[in-house]
Amino acid sequence: MNAIKQIIFFLLLNVVFFESLCAQAIPSKTDTTFDYNKQFELAKLLHKKGKVDEAVKIHYQILDYLLKHNNGSKTYYTKLTENYQSLTNLYVFENDSLALLYANKAIAAANKTGDTALMERSYSFKYFSLYNVPGSAHRLNALADTCIKYSLIAGNEKMLGEAYMHKCNALVELGKPEKGNSYCLKAEALFSQIDTSYFLAAVLGNIANVFVKSNQYEKALDYHLKAFNISKKLDNLSYLVTDARNIAEDYYKLGNYKKSSEYYKIVTDSLEASYQAKLDKRFTDSEARFNAEQKDKEIALQKLEIAEKNKLRDRIIFGGLLVLMLIIGLFQWYLTKHKKKKQQAEQELQREQELNAMRKRFLENIAHEIRTPITLINGHLELAMENVSDAANVQKHIKTALSNSRKVLSNANEILDLLKLENKDLPMVTSEILLDSFFKRIFFSFASLAELKKIELKYVSGLEPNMAIKSDKDRIEKILNNFISNAVKFSPSGSKIVFEAAVHGNQLTVKVTDSGPGISKGEQKKIFNRFYQSSETSNVGGMGIGLSLANELAKSLDGKISVESESGKGATFIFFMPVEIYKVREVSGDKSLKTNEKKTNQVVINPHEKPKILIVEDNPKMNAYLHEILEPYYNCDTAFDGIEGLQKVQTSKYALILSDVMMPGIDGFEFKQKINNLNNYKNTPFIFITAKAQLENRIEGYRLGVDDYIVKPFAKEELIARIATLLANKQVRDNWAKENPELITQQGNSDEMMLAKFKSIIREHLSDESFKVSDLAKKAGYSTRQLSRVIKQSSGLTPLQFILEMRLQKAYVYLTEKRFATIAEVRNRVGMPGAAHFNKKFYERFGIKPSDMLQKRY
């Protein structure tokens, strides 16, 4: 019985090494794809470290990539074969059916390469995997023959030796030990020749077991001793113990009990006390027979003592197991408790992080909502002062400033109203409301705003003109204003907004339908939460309280609001309210619907002499303001979001693009990325003008290649000066390119890399006022002429102007972020200690004095 166990043990060991030898039989192909090699080598490394699951995962990822990029080439099928072979190798001891499946796939893929060696190796993987599938000795014998055949073809001696051993074991199982032994002898000769001690020890043990099977114990002992001596050199405890036990068994069968006892002693000494319970009873028997003639009584006493010790040992082991199980149980309970605490802490941390993110977004949105109207207030007041002699223009600008002032006040009132509703401190004011005229006044009050964005307003009513109710007019108006203002904000230019009102029984229903981006099902449950902003519209701005306030107002009127929407298909917001309808006798016309349109006088300049620029801004009033202040100097074209902006640049060529960051559809960052992909706009100046003043937002903008980043509120002169500087630099760059066509290099990326290198060198020496153009050329390893060519071609500036531009840009950042208390500190930091020179150049570049920048609040 032990001999059979030993055969199975050696068979398993041999299978492990047979797999490794088969894997080394044919060298693997070298992939030319960097990512593929990296992933494949990582999977191999994980396999070596015993991380089978991770290795399998990576191989599946590689296979997924290969199957999606099938080009039918030999290299492709070679890679596919290698991965199928690796999966066979990984599954061979874990899942026999999967190992066989991937072995067959490897063969199929290898056949398409025409590589005989690769195909032979794939067959060896298959037959190796089949050895691990349960089957009869006859099938294993046939498989061994096939494996011998392919090992001979592959010319792999180690794999051939393994195949001989498998053949030997199969023949022994079939009751042919002598014939099986002949194959083991072949394996011995082969492994002795190639000096593979590990395999030689295994094959010697296998030969000995064949002799044990045929009761030839002396021959078995001879081979077991050879295997034992090799195992000692290998320093392999498992082999050493197995060989020692086999030798003890052989001596025992031959009647040499003393030698048997000595080798059993080697086993016990090697395994120490932990292996005492596993000592074979034959050790005690051989010990007793050795001393039988001398001390019969002593042997009996020894047996008794050993039995007592065994009982005591069993009690200790049993008690120890109980204690161990108790400790494991307590430890498991502690781990479970600790895990639950950790999960709770992680959940609380996640909630805190979400709350912090919501707070941060809320504060950013407040800043955005306030900065835009304040910019408009400041800008229109400045325009009013500039046109003080023109009463009509002054009145127009003051009205716009007042309108935006009311916008700021309205935002503040929304927050206060929400708090009052929460504390039930907002009193209900009931009055008579003529529904049809009331709804028309509210809806068409957005006519001018909709006209700016070229949005059609459609009013659909099932109400009779004399239908009236008694309710809080202000609360209903705030709810509907929120619906309509959101519809205008999110709807693209050229779309339509529909207002529907009807009464069914005792319920009033009002619907506002827009053509915006829509709201996904998952978002619809959250949009009425306080301070929540949909991730799909987070770039549009807003404070995130409008819908929350509308929801609370609707509840205070015993009504409710809901939304019907799908992503990409617009949204319909619905207001339901219980009412008691009555009719009044006479209904006068609603004078509020009459609007006076005034045409503004524009300065007429020859449009062919002015550069054409594109303004991308979703706020209609800000869009109109930018258009108004820039129109005297440039031909201005406008777009209300990034998508419309992209459509514009496809049909027109602009000298400069001015864009907001927070916009519906695609935000400013994504808009700039798409502009970068258009060849004819590669060198077009691009300015961000936004309320997002954080450093990380600026860094993101500059990383995308924007030429300037202007934060709201800003001075009109500052914007005009920056645009003029950028266009002047662009013109110089274009003129230089026309005058020096022979110096224009086709290696744009190389020049951009060199320009980045120049910038890095200048940054390192920015505070050094003595740093000159010659110093830059020396540190960059360029001649002054080469340096001038690259910088001139890439930026339109001379090297001296380029260094000055970087100093001024850094000074602007320092002053914007209020990093230093005085302008003198800023000058020293950028290497421009002279106050007069610095102030002059700064004002020329940015249209604003450094002292005004220091006092300016962002």
C-alpha cells in the first residue's frame, strides 16, 4: 500500500517538473508591442510568485485585447498561442477541464503560425494536461507514447526523461513491472547524462518502487540508497524523509531490523517531535525484534511506557486542538468586529468626503453665480461712465447693472427663503390670481433672454381667461421662474421651450418642457435635494438650491413637483397643486406682456479691417456684454455653449477664441481639447474667462495650451489689452514665418519639446535679474541663432521678449493669488527689481497696473 502511495507521490512531483520542462522546450517568441510584453512578463512574474488568480486575470485581459485586434498575422497567432499555453499551465492543477480546453486552443492557434516547434510544444501541453484527467492505465500508457514521440521531435531531453517515467508508471499499473523498469532505466541513463539531480533522484526512487512491486527488495534497497544520497546533496527534506522511510521498509522486509531502526531514527530526527505521531508501527516492531533475545521484559515495559506516553500525548494534542480552536474562534470574532468597525469608519469617511465635496461645489457655485453678475454690474457701470453724455446708453447700461444686482439679491433671497421655509418663518400671503394672464406674464418675461439665445417660447393653455384662484402668488411665481430659467439655461440655441397649463377637476397642472441634455433616471431622485447638482450639468453653474426651494414651496402649497426626462432628450418639470377654481366677471388685458424693444447704436468700423473672434459664453447677458465691449475693435461672433462653438469653427476661421469654462453640453476644458485636434486652429490664441479661480483650474487650462486665463470680475481694459497682445504676438509670428520659409521646420513636436525645455530653464532662473539670452542658449546647448529661430517660430517672440513674457506671466499669478504683501517682493521674485520698468511692461501686457492688481479682490 505504501509503495502505491509513493508512486502517486513521485508521479505528482514529476508532473510538476514535466510541465516546467515542457514550457522551456521551445523558446518563446518576442513580441514587438511594448504594452503586450509588459503585461505578459507581469503575468509570468505573478505566476512565479504563486499569485495564480492575478496571473489568470492578466492573461484574460491580454486575450481580450488580442481577439479584438486580430490582424491574421503570424505574430498575432504566436502571441495567442503563448497565452493559451500559459493558461493551460496555470489551470493544470486547478481545473483539469479548463487546462485541456486551453491546450486545444493553443494547438489550433499554433497550426496557423506554421511554426513546427510551437505546435509541438502545444501538443506537449495538451498531453501533460491529459495526465491530470482521471482515466485508465491503458489511456495513460497511450498518452505516454505520444508524449515520448513529441519530446523526441522537440529534442528536449528533460521532457523525454519525464515521458519515460510516465511510461514506466503506466506499465507498472498494468502489471508489467519488468517492462516498466526498462523505461525507468532509460530515464536514469538520460538524467545521469544531463546531470539533473532533482529528476535523477525522482527516477531512482521510481525504479526502486518498481522492484518493490515485484518483491525484489535487495535491488529496491540499492536504488533507494542511491536516491537517498542524491537527496542529501539536494538538501530536500521531503525527498530525504521519503527515501529514508523507503530504506527502512526495505531493511525491514529483508530482516535487518537494526538498520531498519537506524533509518526510522533518521526519519524521526528529521521531522522532530511534530512527526512523532506519524511514525510507522513498524519502527516499534523492529526495535522490539532487535532487543528480543536480550531483554524481553524490558521491551514489554518500554511498550507500556510508550503506550502511556501516547495517551498523554493524545490528551495534550486533543487539549491543544480545543484551545487552538477556541483561540481561532475568538480571533475570528475579533476580526469580524474590527472589520465591521472599519467598514463603518470607511462609510462615515466617505459620507464626510461627499459632504465636503458638496460644500466645496456649493461654495464654488456661489462664487460663480456672484462673479458673473458682479462682472456685468462693474462692466456696465464703467460703460455708463464712459458714455455719460449719451443719456440713452447710460440708461441702458444702468438698467443692465440693476438687473444683475437684482440677480445677486435674488440668489441671496433664495437661500433665506429656504431657511425660512425650514423654520416655518415664511408667512403665507393669499391674493386673487387670474391664472391665464398670470402664467403668460411669468413665461414671456423670459422673452428677451430667450431671444438672445434664439430660443422659441411656446405657450399652450387649457385655461379660460376668467379662471381665478386664491393662493400665494409669490410662491407660485418662484416655482415657475425656477422651471423656466433652468429651461432657458440648459436649452441650446435654436431650440424650443413649451409652457403648458391646465385644470383637471380640482387640480392645477403646469408643465415646462425644455430641449436640454435631459436627466438620467438615477439623477432624477436627487435633483430636488438641497445643494445637489447633477453630474451631467455640473459645468453650467448655479447654487444647487433652486429646485430644492421650489420643492419646499410646492409642499407649503399642499402641492408637489416632479420631473419626466431621459438623457439627451430634454426634461419636463411638472407642478401639481390642489385649487378651488372660480370665475371673475371681467378680465382686462395684461399690460405686462407688452415689451418695448430698443435698438442700441453700434460703432460702425470697416469689418474687413477688424480681426474676427469667437465668444463662447452660456450666460446670455455676459455674452452680450463681451460682444458689446469688443465689437468696436473686432468682428465678434457668439456661441452659447461648446457644441455650438465647435460648429462655428468648422465653418469660419477666427483669429482668437474667448471661452467660458462652466458651460452645458461640453465644458470649456473639453472644448479646448477638441479645438487642439483641429489642424487649422493649432496656433490660434485661446483665452479662458471664468469664475473658477482655483490654482488647479488654471493649471488644467495652461496644460491644455490656453494663452491666457482671466478671472471674473475683470476690468474691460484688462481684457482688451490681453486680446490685443495675443493677436499682436500671433501677427509677429505669422509675419516671421512668411519672411523665413526656409527656416520653418516640419518637426513641430520637436520644437515644442525644445520650447518646453527653454521654459523650464527660465523658471529655474526667474528670480535672477542678470539671466540673459546668452545664458539661456548656453544652458540649452543651442547657439543664439538656433535659439532665436525656435522661439520665434513657436511663440512669435524674440528670446528677450520670451523671457520678459514669462517673468510678467509669473508676476500676474503672484499678484492674483496675493502670495506677497508688496509689489517689490513680486518684482524681486521675477527678476525685475526696477519699479518703473516693471510697472510699464506689466500695464502694456495686461492693461492693468500692478498696484490695482494687489488691491483687486477675486
